[in-house]
Amino acid sequence: MDQSAAPASPAPPSPAPPGPAPLIRRLAGGFMRLDVRNIANIKVEDMALAGGYFVLFWLLDAVNLTAFGNLKVEQLASAWPAIAVLGCTGVLFRRTAPVALAWMCGIAAVGLLLAGHAGAFVLIFEFFFSLVLFGSTKAAAVASRASWVLTLLLVIAAFAASQDASIAVVAGVLAVVTLLTPVEWAGNLRKANQLAESESARADAVQDAAQQRILAERNAHDLALEHERQHMARELHDVISARLSAIALQSGAALHAAKAVPAESAGTTLLRQIRAESVSGLDELNTMIRLLHSGASSEAPGRIAELPALLESHRAAGMAVRFSNSLHDGGHHLPLQIQTTAYRIASESLANAARHAPGKPVAVSLAAVRSGPPTGATSEASGSAGRDLLLTVSSALPEGAAGASTGTGTGIPSMHFRAAHAGGTLSAAPDGEDWKVALRLPLPDLAAPARTENQPSPATHNEGPAA
């Protein structure tokens, strides 16, 4: 029987002998690290340096300055421009891709050395300088150690080949210039750059710490203000609010007990006024307490529509008050800030008049006037000129010590602050035989035209009788 029909099983493949494939893969990996970002980040000075190197190589060839003539390979000698272009291309990536520079300059340096071209020493210098200055920490350390090893090997090889100490000294000087000098120079520059970066980082850290400290101090200040507001709110609620509540309750009880007294008698009217004022003051105080608790910067509003009631309370207390309001719609259309400022300054002015000149007549007026310095005019400007709200409160100067002060001294500064906060101006000074407070506030452009003194409105013009 023929047994040759059975196919023989194939022998297992023998392992391939080791070759230069790992080195080629590493070399290819170094070139693959080049991408568009590396090319886009090439510096202009690196381009100039690469071009200068190529010109230098051309001059060295023109003057026939060679490296080691006995190592010259004629095939490479004729191709030195291509080798120089490879080395100069590597110089372009000295900052963005030091690994690519190492491969390109290293290969080009060996090629020029074998071609007998002196430009090999220039590329060796650039190889070690750029790798130590721009390479990673590990690459810089390896290059630094390699320079010392190569210097020592070069000196030993030169002496062993020539048996001449002078040749060994020349080889040592050449190694120092091309190997050790760039390593030492680049190492110093790298340390200086690292020191500058460290100082910059420390300055940034100090600045951040200062900002954090300022923020912490600001937070502590805000917390202290919050505690102070809470304390003030508690004191106002526990002391002032309790007293106003007692006044309101007692005046209400007095009104209930005075049923037999005629309703229109002076005493009953005064009790009603006292109760109304105490209740109103209690409401405003509670509003302030809530604002202190919430930390809001706004204040309890006061409106121009509430001025007649305020004047009536002063009339009930015996003050002779005359009031005129020539604003369109009584000023009820104005922004709340303008109304609140006018109401508060009028209230403070009336309180000052009652305190410093009791029993003297007081005149309060509201009008729209042309924007500008106070002139006393009360007619609105025609055309497109700006308009101001003018509030005047005039009262007779007290007899005797006209400039004497019996208050706390905070009334007029507070009025100035309110006027400035609303964007207006305020003057408070004697005017002949009267003390005059004049407030000017800019009216918004969209406000309706104001009435003048020659066009009073029954709804907004009120002449109060003297009490």
C-alpha cells in the first residue's frame, strides 16, 4: 500500500532572528509624535536658528573645513546638503518636540561626521543643549550623564589610537566645547527658568492667600454687621415697640373712657391723633425691625399722598401749617424713591420747626421747576429742558438764639444724605427772617408734565388753616 498519500504535517515556524525592528519602531514612534500642533507652535526664532545653521554649514563646506578626514565616506560627502536639511528640520522642533529633535539632529550629526563635514560638531552642540533645556527631566538627566561618558570615552579612544597626549588633549577640548559646555549652559538656563516659575507660582499663591484673607475679613465684617442688626432689632422690639404699643393702648382706653365728652372736643381730637400717630409709628417701627432682621438695605416707604395726614397731625398739635402742591396728579405718579425722600425730608423739617420754633407758622410747598440751581421759581420750564421736583419748608426763625441747637445734630446731615442718595441736592439755611429747607430732586423724563402755581388743582392744592 502506498503510504506517501498521507500529507506530512508542517513544521512549526522557527523564531525570527532578532533584528533592528525595535530600533526602527522607536525611531518611527519619535517621528509619529509630530502632529499639526507641533508644527503650528514652531517659534520664529527657531526658524531663524535653523536657517542660520544651514548657512553656517554651507560656509564650512565652502572653506573646506572638515571634521576627521580619515573617517570620510565619499557617498555621504556628496549628500551633505540633504543631511544638513534633516538636522536643521530637527532644530525647528527643539521646543515643541525635543524627542524628534534628538532623533533628527542625532542622525544628521552622525551623517555629517561620516561625511567629514565640520557641521557635525554644531549639531552635536545643539543636540545636547536643546535636550537638556527643553526636554523632560529624565531626558535632560540622561543627556547630562551621556555627555560626561562620551567625553571620557573620546579622550581614552584618542589616546589609545594615537598614543599621543597632545591628541588626547585636543580631543578633550573638543569634547568639552561640544558636549560639556552646552550641557552646563542649558542646565543653568533650565534652573533659572524653574526658579522663575517657582517664584511666579509663589507670588500667585501669596496673592490668592491675600484675596482669601480679604474675603474672610469681609465675611467676618458682614457677620458682625448681621449680629449688630439682630441686636438692634431686638432692642427696638423689646423697648421702643413696647412703649409705642403702650401709648396706643392707653390712648385707646382714654377714648373709650371719654364717651361722655363731645366727639368734636379738642381733648377727644387730640387723643384720636395721639392714637393714630402711635399706631402709625408702631407700624413703621415693625417695618424697620423686619428690615433689620432680613438685612435689606431698603427703608419703610413714605408717599406724597401721606403728606396731608402728616400735616394734619402737626396741626392737631398746635402748629400753623400751610401746604401747596402744584405737581401733576399730586406727584402720585412719581417713582417711590422720590416720594419717600420728599416725605421723609418734609417730616424731619416739620419736626425741626416744632422743636426749634414752636408756635411759629410753617409753609410747605411742592412744585416742578426748571433744572438748575435753586432760584425760587415755581413754574415748569417749557420745551425739552429737564425738570426738578422742588420741596420747600419755611418756618420763622426762633427768637433770641437763632442758631442754637437743642436736638441731636443728626437731622440736617440725614436730610443731606437722603437727598444725595436720591440724586438731588438740599439746602438748609436762614432766608431773611425764615429758616428755609429746599430739596431738589431730578424728575424722570417719562413723568407727566407738572402743574404750575397758576394752575392749581383742587385735589392737589391744600391750604391748611392755622391752628
